[in-house]
Amino acid sequence: MNVADIKAKVKGIFGKEIFFYETVGSTNTVAADLFEKTSEGAVVLAEGQKMGRGRLGRTWISPAGVNIHMSVILRPKIEFKDATLITIMAAVACASALRKTTGLDVSIKWPNDLIVSGKKLGGILTDLKTEKGTIIAAIVGIGINVNSDTDAFPGEVYKIATSVKKETGNLFSREEIAIAVLGEMNKWYTVLQREDNNMLLSEWKRLTSTLGRQVVVILGEETWSGIADSIDGEGRLLLKLPSGEIKRISSGDLTVLR
Ligand code: BTN
């Protein structure tokens, strides 16, 4: 990856400082270790990850040299209860950037999957550093399948994953996509920091393909099904159960049925 190109072209604080590696365990872990030596908006980028982490303890397959694996270090001044909004902000930024740079009809599946043609193009994993209940840092990890041949993904993942190359038939510049993501994050992080949650949530709602759909949400031993009605001010899913009751769900694995 051409890091100098990214640094030169980003607008705002995101990506002005980049730590670049060929291979790491996980860029989120490296970013957490570097956090005290960095300023807000610093980015850790790696060509490949040996122990890429996904949500809910999953592995993130991170082949070298083809996709984007990056973690952005934030110091958001928001309350702990609003932490999910950080990921909502990143999902909005990534979906907008991907739509602009690739022309693909990228949508967001609650809470933060980047979806195209019903398959997963990317995901976001936010790790928080807290002290006495206060957020001192958020490491926003972004994985985007850009030029990977998804045939390289193992069995189960192959069925649910896609890449920009697979969807368009073309190779794309990872730098261009990363620059767009960081530029959009600059914009949407400003919205988050001025507590314009309505603007952020309404953009998330515009970009999501989850609301209004019949869904199943699984978290550990629990399973809920119903209609995905909305999200609340803290990013929780409002699931309308068959009884008509509204269940607020903070986290889980969502499948759209129809
Ligand atoms: C998900 O499960 O959807 C979240 C995937 C997040 C993957 C990215 S790749 C860069 C960063 N480093 C990691 O180990 N994970 C995130």
C-alpha cells in the first residue's frame, strides 16, 4: 500500500499519522498498544493479519496484500452509554465511502456489517479503553474485502462473504478507498462530537437494509425473531416481537429472513 499517497490526500486529522506494517496479529491490538504515543486520528494499517478479529469472538480472514485492514484511534468525548454510536459513525463513513468510490449499492446490516448483494463486504470492530467508566480511547477496526478472490475464503465464509472485485469484476485502488473512508470519518466524527445524534442516526437509517425486515437475532443462548422496527438513540435495535412487544437489543448476530 502507498502510505505516502494516503497521508498526502486525506482531509482532516484521520490518517495524517499512519503506522504501517506488512503483517500483524491484529491492527486493533497494535493500535491499543500504540495509543499513548499517538494523536487522535492516527491509523494502523497492515497488509495482512495473522489473528484478525471479528465481532462476537470470531476470526477475520485477512489475506495479505489485497484488502484493507485498518484501525483508527479516537478519543471521543462521549458517555459510555453512547459507545455504540462510535461504531454507527464508522459504519456510516465506510458505507458512504464505498458507495462513492466503487459505485456499489453498499448497505449497513445492524449493527455494523457492510453488505452488498446480501453478502458481507466488510465489518467494524470497536475496542474501548475505559477508566472509571469513562471512555479514554476507542479503537475502530475496519476490515474491507477489496481485491480478494472470495474463493480463497474457507467453506462457510465463502457463502456469506464478497469483495469489491467479486462484485464489480475489477481491481480497485485500496488507497483510494482508504482515503475516502478516512475523509468520511472526519465528517461523521465531527457530527458525533457535536452530539448531532439525529443527523448521524438518520444517515444510518438511510443506509441500512435491516429496518422493516423480518429478522432473527442470536446472542449466545438467546434467539429473538420479529420485525426490525428501528434503532434508538444509543444504537440499540428495536425489535418488534410477534406479541407486539418491543425488545431493545444492544448486540447480536442478525439474519434477515425476508
Ligand atoms: C466483524 O466481525 O464484522 C468485524 C470485523 C473487523 C475486522 C477488522 S480488520 C482490521 C481490524 N483488526 C482486527 O483484528 N479486526 C478489525
